[in-house]
Amino acid sequence: MAPFTNRSFANTLPNSIAARYRKALTKHPFLLFGLPFLTTIVAGSFMLTPATALRYERYDRKNQQISQEEKMGLTQDRRKVNMKDEYYRLQAKDLENWEQRRVKRLPGEVDGILE
């Protein structure tokens, strides 16, 4: 049997639902294809509206929490940073004499030492 036959899909099943739909689709393409497509898009937009609202409400809640921390005065006791002062403070440190130390690991944590 040849891999491709000359028969088309419309000729094989003349009374099936798919064949009748295909025939009607050539006569009324917007009614049978465009309108259901646009209806799906609009319905999906209405369905996704609560999800996007939840996203923005969560973002607003996070920003409101930060403003409450600022009201409590957590940002008042911070030291002002000046680039020149930081540069001179680092210049005053002795960066040549230092010792490498291992960080203490939590119990049960792999320390990475090969034995």
C-alpha cells in the first residue's frame, strides 16, 4: 500500500460530525471558528482577573508591612555612609596580615573536609 493515498479526509467520512463541521466551516467561518475563539479569549480574561488581583494585593501587603517597620523606627539608628570615610577606614586596616579560619558548621552539616 502506498504511504499517501489520493483520497482526502472529506471524502472518507461524508456523514460524520467532523465532515459536516468542515463543510459548514467553509460557509460560515466566523460563526463556527472565530466566535468560539473570541469567546474563549474573553472568558479566560474574566477567569484570570481574580488571580491577577490576588497578585497585586499580595504585593501591596508586602509594601504595607515594610512601611509599618519604618513606622516602628527601625531605620532611625543607622549610621550615615560616606564613601570617603569608608575608603580611609579601609586604608587604616592592615590587610596584609590575616589568618584563614574555618567557619563553624552546624551539627550534622557536611564540613567538606576530605579524609
